[in-house]
Amino acid sequence: MATSKLQAFLNHPAGPKTIHFWAPTFKWGISIANIADFAKPPEKISYPQQVAVTATGVIWSRYSTVITPKNWNLFAVNVAMAGTGLYQLSRKISKDYFSDEKEAAASLEG
């Protein structure tokens, strides 16, 4: 039974014998790097880079559901890209546009 599942996986149209497997697998590196950047201060986050990561994730998530063969690895990595990009953008926007209000309120209280 295990060998038949392994054979099915190896011979799948989006299996490891095709680019449809390896491209999204290596694309996980972008999401992992973006997660590692969560520790960076928001001042070091790039708007153009994070907009590109988010847009790529959103666009390709949709595309991965309509292509043949269905490629759930591609879908998952792009959902992760969109999510990490949105989180980074929210951190940057919060720092750039809303942190002054918090700092001003804190200085008035103290």
C-alpha cells in the first residue's frame, strides 16, 4: 500500500518529477525569509517589496486553483506569501501612520 501511494505521488502530474513540484517548493524560501523578517524593526520593511510579495501571493493563489493539474503546494505557498506580506505591511503602516499618535498620547499621560 505504501509503495502504491509513493508511486502515485512520484508519478502525479504535479509530483517531484516535474517543475510543478519544485518551483513552489523552493518558493517557500521567500515565505520563510519573510517570517524571519518579523523580528526586523518596522523601519527596515520595504513597501515595494512587501506589496510585491502580497500581490504575488494573492494573484498566484487564485491561479493555482484554476490550472491543471491542481497544485496545492503552489496554492499553500502563495497563501503563506500573501499572509506574511499583509502582516509585514500592517506592521509598517502601523509604525508609519499610527505610532506618532500612540507616542503623543503616552507623553501626555506621563
